[in-house]
Amino acid sequence: MEELSPLLQKFRSHLEDEKGASPHTVRNYLIDLLDFERYLVGTMKLTLLAGTHAAIRGYLGTLAVDHAASSRGRRLASIKSFYKYLVRQKLLSASPAKLVKSPKLPKSLPKVLPVDEVFAILEMPSLKTVLGLRDRAILEMLYGGGLRISELCGLNLLEVDRSGRIVRVMGKGSKERLVPVNAQAIRALEAYLVRRGELLATQRAGQDPDALFLNYKGGRLTPRSIARHLDAYVVRLALARKVSPHALRHSFATHLLGGGADIRSIQELLGHASLSTTQRYTHVTVEQLQQIYDAAHPRA
């Protein structure tokens, strides 16, 4: 990443120290703002501090040629957050981005797996190897607790209460929540923990003894690695769909809703700040009911 201007350096510190944003989030914000800054300086002959409502709209207009609405929406969110910070720091009296409307996004429903496919995926990892036991525990925890992949990778040994079946999770914005998990997930976790020490038996650089889920070298497992392992299991199952770790979280929420859980409880379990985010799962359930109706009703 190129060198940051003093304003962006201060904003980075704000994101890291005050907001507790992840390195991935901080990097995305800065990439977006650097691109916007290049537009302001090169095209509008303006500094970030002198950015205007019209300049922001013009920038988004240039992106409309080859960027999806979701990408433009993310850029605008970064810009809005940056100018909101400048106002709080009393460097600006008002945000030039405040009244800029986000592009309309196509409504997409979460990708949810049928229960039998979820069970088939959970049972794919081998129970004979430490890495197979680890993968079984990971998949059971993702589906059993509805965890985000980043939350699961960040778990430490001491953050799991196996007797109480509770996991202490650090979610978005450094917000901590307690998540219950089912007995099956705990059994899978305990089976992995019996052999977890094998991954630390040979001393190597980068080992993380505190991390719950380890790679074969004893370091903390990454989201990318987990996604790659899940891909391999899905390929072996010959499922006619792409399955991401997040799809197990979506399936967790939808299956709970279908089983009678109320939407507020699901919001708490998922760690959603807004109920509207959780309400997407009600649309999934309605869509499934519509499909069942269309397939079964004589007049459909």
C-alpha cells in the first residue's frame, strides 16, 4: 500500500485503536480512501479536507462504468466514515458525504443448505487423523454456533466452556458475546482436543499454543485455509453448489427459524447490531414455503 497522508494516518489509528477494526477492515477502508484521494487530487484538484458533495458524486459516477453497485456502496461507506471522523475531530463543520445516497443494491437472499446436505458435509472429515478431527470440530462449531469464520479463527482455548457449552466470541467492532453450542459440537471439539497436542509436538516458528484451531505447523488457522478445506469436502460430496463457511452460518439461522426460534433470539446468537439484517432469514423461509406450495398444491 502506498504512503498515507497525515489525515489518513490519523484515520487508520482511529480505526485500529478506537474502533477495534480488524486489519482486513482497516486495509479495505484505506484502499478505498486512497483511490478517492487520487481522484480528488488528479481530477478535481482538491485535497481530502476540501472534498465536496459534488466531488463525491462525481467519483461514484466514474466508478459506475465498471464497478458493481455493491462495490460502489462500499466505497461510499468508507468515504462517509472518514468524513464523519473529520467532523468529530472538528476538522470539518459538516460531512460533504452525509447526503450522498448509496447506490441501490439488488436484494439477495442468504444461501442456505438443506439440513441433509449440512449433515453430509459435517460427516465428511476423517475421525482417524488429528486434522480430520479438527475439521469436524470446525464445521460443527460453524453450524452449531452460527459463528463468523473470523470469530472461529480468533477463538482461544480458554474461551470455550465445554461443560456449559458456551463460547465467548469477539465479534465485529470488538463486541463480545456468549454463544451456546450444541452437544454434538462439543463432542467433536473434545475429540479434537485429545489429539491437538500433536500439532505442537515439533517446535516451529509461528506456533500459537493459545489458539483453539491450529494448522499442521501449530499456527493459528486462517479463514482462507478453512474455506479451502471446506471446498475439498464439498467436491468429494459432489454437491451441485458452492458452499462457503458463511453458508453454514446462514443455514444455522434459517434452520433455527424454521424450528420455531424467534427472530430476536437469532439476532442475539448471530451478533447482528440491526434486526433488519437478521430479518433476511424470514424472507428465505417464506421463499422455501412458496417452493413447497408450488410443488405440492394442485392449483399451483
